[in-house]
Amino acid sequence: MGSRKLRIVVMLACLAALALLPFVAEKFYVQLFTKMLIMGIFAMSLDLLIGYAGLVSFGHAAYFGVAGYVLALISPQYAAASLWTTLPVAMGVSALLALVIGALVLRTSGIYFIMVTLAFSQMLFYLFHDTKIAGGTDGIYVYVRPAADILGWKPFDLENVAHLYLVVLALFAGVFVLLRTMLGSLFGRVIEGIRINEHRMRSLGYPTFRYKLACFVISGALAGLAGYLAAIQFGFVNPDMLGWHVSGLVMMMVILGGMGTLIGPAVGAMAMMLLELALQSLPEFGGVNFGKHWQLFMGSFIVLVALLLPYGLIGLLRARGQAGGGNGHG
Amino acid sequence: MAEPAAGEVLLRARGVARHFGGLAAVNDVSIECRMGEVQAVIGPNGAGKTTLINLLSGDLPLSSGRIELRGRDITGLASHQISRLGLGRSYQKTNVFLSLTAFENCRLAAQSRLASSMRFFRPALRYRAPAEAAERALAEVGLEARAGAPLAALSHGERRQVEIAMTLATDPKVLLLDEPLAGMGAEESARIVELLQKLVRDHAILLVEHDMDAVFTVANVLTVMVNGSVLESGPPKQIRASRAVQEAYLGTDDGGQG
């Protein structure tokens, strides 16, 4: 059973390497990795729904975007809000939104579930897009990042690039451990059972709706955490944060990375963003600017992964790991 | 709740009916299951036996009628509520968790008897009761040797055994078994018949089954259904001798059920 221990060691090593990044890398890369880790949190939150509970939500941007908007709306314009109050409020609003939307959409399943989750997030998109309640299409700026002061003591400063990165990294690791723990609990077994055969779960005595709703709310709150961090990093929020485009992007990260593995979607998020950057810097060749048309190559990459890697990018590692060390298990 | 006495009616359905459009799949059926008895329901295909079980277990809503479980009105309750009140069922079409092992299937079934599974932090492995109940249930159907095998790797007959073990793992008082022997080999069948004879001592069992040898071996009461209605109900001797049953079901050509 060394494989489990080995995996933990590898993960801790990766975490340590990531923690060293701000001390060795340029600011640009630290910011890029901050963004990647935030999207990694977002992707893991969606994996809980898609990969573990079998609930294919196509409206996950709603909870991501709303938390960002909450931060922008409750922050004073030229002074710092407190991290310790705005973060719980932002996540709480996302959770509440997930509770209300979940209570309605979880009455449907399959393709209808996909459609209604999309419909609700689009409703929210147009609410922010077409009304002036939060800056309309322009969105709102978050001029000053929340302060982390506790009774005069300042444990870290989010205006500092390295500090923000390390805080995001710690939250990323925290979310991973939290979800892993949950998936190994009684609750985790129930949502797995619901994914495989919900009808049988009901006849075994499980009130499945309640469990799905709890899962939906937890996932929404964690998406809210990601949205809150994104709003801090970019310094503004706009309706695009809530749109189907973002929902589709995060879903692609989940599927590309390998759904139902937690770490896969996080890797998928990072891979897609690194690849985007690499493709954008493709040179001009024969009068064609390849970098400008990077989405063409990204599309091809996604098609290739979908065709060749049924278990996503993380499936590559798994297959190799099993071929190497898993022979004795038969 | 106190242990019910032998002969006590645990499940009582009165005038239950289910219509699908104009079709009366089950029409005004009244039936009782008593502690310590096997109530067998037999009838030709399409007689409404499985629909009746679906009504009793709450898988399907009633069109009319009333159902009581241990004296309590359960009409209109959801299947998960009925399950928690002590009614367990198995399915005619194997209804299991294919990607889990036999043991995990039964453990998940037994976990449903914990007060709540809204437990997010404590590792599930620390809860011993579901694992022990799962082991017992698998041993009862004679499948302990296959506990660790994923269901996808089990034979059809073995999956049928898991289906029954899952039902037992929820520790029900009333068992609704929908063709438990279908697809089993002779040896497995004999084992399950033996198990039924043991289980009946402290359960009320409603058995839908096409294997007439098994039915007449274990049943205390037989109810014959035809076209959604009860044709006749009584002890095996009476049913065997009934002319109406002969004509409607067992067929005129004596041997009937090969």
C-alpha cells in the first residue's frame, strides 16, 4: 500500500515547490500561478458536482461571479474592507444562492438539469448586465484589496504579490484537503451512491434530494471562494464573470483534467491556462500570426485529449503509476 | 418498536390501485403480510405483481387505496421514508451499484440505517456497524468469498444474491422480494429457498416468484393475480386445487410451469 503514501509525498513535494515560487520567479509568473490556483479551486468545486455527485452543472459561474460582486459591492471605495468579514459574507451569499437555485434545479435531472442550471446563471448574468445595480456592463472596480488585520496585527498583506499568492496556495491546499476528507466520509459515500444509482439509494432509505442539495451548496460556496479571490486579484468584477462562457471554461477544465479525481480538474485548470499563454506567444510564420489564432490550437488540443485520454490528463499519470506499482493488487 | 409477535399483520394494503392512462395495472388489490409468514404472489406475466410491489414500497404512487406498515398509515410516503420504517425490497431487474464491490454495495445499504449520513469529516471507515452488517448479509446469502469482487465481475446469479443481501443489510421487518430466484442456478436457488425458510421466522415476506416448486415449498399463503386483480387467495392446498386458478394461470395442460 505504498502507492497512497507515495502520492501524499509527491503532493507535499509539489506543494513545497509551489510555495518556493515567489522567491525564485518573476512577478509575472507569480501572478499567473495565483490565477491558475484560483481557477484550480473553482474547478475542484465543480468536480464535486460533476465528478462525484454526477450533477452536470452548466451554471457554475453564477456562484463564482456573485461572490466577486459581493466583495466589490460591500468594500468601501477608497479604503480596505476586512478580509475576515467580506470572505464569509461572499461565500455565504454564494452558498445561499446555490441553496435557492439548487432547491429548484435538483428536481430535474439529465439534460434538463444542464439546461436549467445554465438558465439560472444566464438570468443572473443579464441582471448584472442590463441593470445599473452594479455598474452594468462596465462592472465595478475593487480599488483596495481587503486587509487581513486582526486587532492591529497584520499577518499578511494581500496587496503584496507574493503574499496573495501564498494565501491562495494555502486556500487551494485547504480546499483540496477539505474535499478529500468529505469524500471519505459517510456523506461522500452517499453522493457516490447517488451518482451510480440514485433510484436504489432512495429505496435503501436515503433522502437523496437533501444530500444532493447539501453537495450543491458546498460546491457553490467553494466556487464563491474562487470568485472572491479572482475579484481580489483582478481588481474588478464584470458580468462576464457570471456568464456561460466561464461556466463552459471551468467545465472544460474539469473534463480535460479528469473528472472525479479532484486533483485532475486542478491540473486541467493549470494546463489550460499555461497552454493558452504558450499558444498566444506562437510566432508569426509565413505571414500568418499563429499566436493571434491560439484558440484554433486550443480547440484541437481539447479534441485530442477528449479522443485519446478518456480519463483526462490525470489519466496519463494514473495509467503509468498503475503499470509501475499496482501489479500486486490483482 | 417492540418485536412483532408471530402472526401479527405487519403490512396491510386495502383496495390499492394503479392506473397507467386507461390501463388498470393493479386494480383494487387487498393483501396482508404477517410476521412469520411468506405471502407469495403469483400470476402470469403482466398480471401486475411487480407494480403491486412498487406500490407497496413507495416506488410508484397509488391511484387509490391505503397501505399500513406495522399499523401506521404509509400511503403517499416516499420510498426512502418507507424503507426507514422497516420495509426492504429487492428488484426483479437487478438494481445494484455496478462499479462497487459486493461488500461495498451491502455496506452502503447498511449505512442507511445510521441516524444520518450528513457526516462530513469523520472517516467513513471508522463506522464499524455498516461493515459488520454487510458482512453478515453477504454470509447469509453465501457470498462472503466474493465480497471484494466488483459487481461488474460477478455472474448474473451472484448479482442476484447481492441484490438480496443488500435488502437484508437494511435490517427490514417486511421483505418484498421480486423474483429473487430469476436467473439463479439450481444450487444458488436452493440456498436462497433455505434462506427464505430461515428468514421467515422473524420477518414478514412477500414473495413474487415464477419458480413454482420454490413457491409451494416456502409459501404459507398464495395470492393469484390476473390482469391486475386478485383472482384467489388462500393456503397452498386451496390454490393448487382451485379450478379458476388452473384455468387462468397454471394452464389447462396440467404441467404448466415446466
